[in-house]
Amino acid sequence: MIASLILAIVHIGPVVVFAFICGVFLCWIYEKYQNL
């Protein structure tokens, strides 16, 4: 049970980090182009 949970976190973790970075990047671009 614990092992499968850790395995799930290891698999999902990079996806969450990637999604978060993409979200921040898109927000940054949106703010940048709004100021033009």
C-alpha cells in the first residue's frame, strides 16, 4: 500500500511540477503582453 502510494507520487510529481511551471510561464507571458 505505502509502496504503491510512493510509486504514484514519484510518477505524478514531475507532471505536477511541469504543469505548475507551464502555468507560471503562461501567466508571465500574459502579464507581459498586457503591459504593451
